[in-house]
Amino acid sequence: MTGPLRIVFAGTPEFSVPALDALHRQGHTIVAAYTQPDRPAGRGRALTASAVKQRALQLGIPVAQPVTLKDPGAQTALAAHAADLMVVVAYGLLLPQSVLDIPRLGCLNIHASLLPRWRGAAPIQRAVLAGDEQTGITIMKMDAGLDTGPQLLRRTVTIEPRETAGTLHDKLSPLGARAIVEAIDAWLAGQLAPQPQPTSGVTYAAKIKKEEAQIDWTQSALQIDRQVRAFNPSPVAETKLAGEQVRIWEAQPFEGTDAAHDNLHLSPGGVVHTPDGRLLVATGAGWLELLRLQLPGRKPLSAREFSNARRLTGACLGDAS
């Protein structure tokens, strides 16, 4: 490291916390942690501090929670920190050019994809949903576009066949923390220079909408499996069972042939409970084996536990009747 910097850190969810810790351990002076305002959470909907706010307070770092950074007063307060650099990771607020220009060295972003693929709000879920075989972390020097700035460093990880958004999050979060420390040191030492992103391969990771979690059983087993894994742990894939909403936490395509031979004309969403205890659902192409399910107000159950509590053979998932 060439010397400690005065850094403003901007982040909100748990994904951001390892990067805050890494910069603090590295000896940089974190002059302020910017994070989203407290939000209602949990069954009681009590106002809850973000993961970054909670960790910053533990480290003795001043916290700022402006509703917007477009306000001149908020920008004046940011400039008063006299920061060398701003590090942004999953902050959740847009940074106008007037904010990007405030720190002496500008703003660096930790983005959870290999840019320019999956620019935007939900790169982890979109990568799993699309069936990507790899993703990673990009350290980017921010500009006024949506994740369009030049990149300093990239680190790649494999998306395993049974990867969920949750397990991928847990791989990328510490990787991003290591990458930002490495990038800052190499950049300040003159060993890295920002490089423009490729002009080809651009995709956008739109924010996940709740309605996307609803399973369409006419899709293939492969695509529904990706949907289940992409929306675990949030918002969790859902389907209807006799008018009740059922969450599907875990599933996998089923390659066996017995169910197919015995139920050739079963409509998509039709359920088969096999003699060996498997819970299979017909799809538009292939069979999906359900592994873990949850009824409203109940805890998640294994397929066997769920079947013992409720008869499913002959049911049709997705049917609201």
C-alpha cells in the first residue's frame, strides 16, 4: 500500500460489509459511511438500520443517510469530508456527476458481475436465472452512466450447477472486498490504469420484481430450476396449490423415466408422488423434483415431510382453484 487514504464508503446490504471491513483493516481512514435510511423490516415492521450502518457504528465510523445525493446540501456535506476516494458497493442511490467529481481521486465501484454483462441492480440473480457458467467482480471507476465506467480489475468465479443466488452472493462478497484493496493499491502504485469496457456483450440486470417469482409450469424444468435457484433466498419462487401460495425453496430437474412412462399425458403443474418418496411436477419440458417447500406461515419442509402432511398426488400446481 502506498499510504492510507481518506475514504467515504457508500453501501447498504450485507454484501457491502466485507469491503468496509477490508478497507478499515488496511489502515485507510473511513471518514464516513453513507448508507440508505433505516427501513421497516420483519413482522413488526420496525425501523431497522442497514447492515453497513450497524457495522460502521461498531467500528466507530460516522454514518450519513441522505435520502438523495442530488440535493446541494447533501453534496456540501459530502465535500466537507475532504475525501481522497469514494468506494461504492450496492449503495442503492444514484450518484450524479457532481458527486462523482467531489473526491480527489473520484469514485470506485465494486460490481458483482464481469462487466459489461449484467449492468444494473440485480447481477447475481440475473446470472443464475440466465444459466451463466461464470461471473465475478469488476472494480470500476464510476462515471455518470449505469455501470459504464472504465474497469480497473476483474476477478472471475465459476457458477456451480446447483448454485443459488445466496451461495453466489457469499462467494462474491468477500471476493469484492479483496479485489477493492488490491485494485486501490495497484492503481495508486501506477500498476493499473482504467480500461474502457468492451462495447459488445452488454446486458442489463433489471431489479427483480415480485411477480417474477411466480412459476409458470409450461416452462421447461431447466428454466424453472434456474428460477428457483436465482430467487433463493429472495424473493423465493412461488406457485399456487388449491388457492394457497406455496414457496419452492429447492428443486432440481429429474432425469428418471418411471414417472414419464406412467404419466405421459399429465399437464404442466401436475404432481406425481413416486413410490420411493420423490415429489415430481410435470413441466413444459421434463420433470422437476421438488425438494423443499413452504406453506404460508409455516417453516420450510422437505418434500417427504410436506407430502406426509398434505396429499399432493393428483394436485395441479399453479391452479388457484
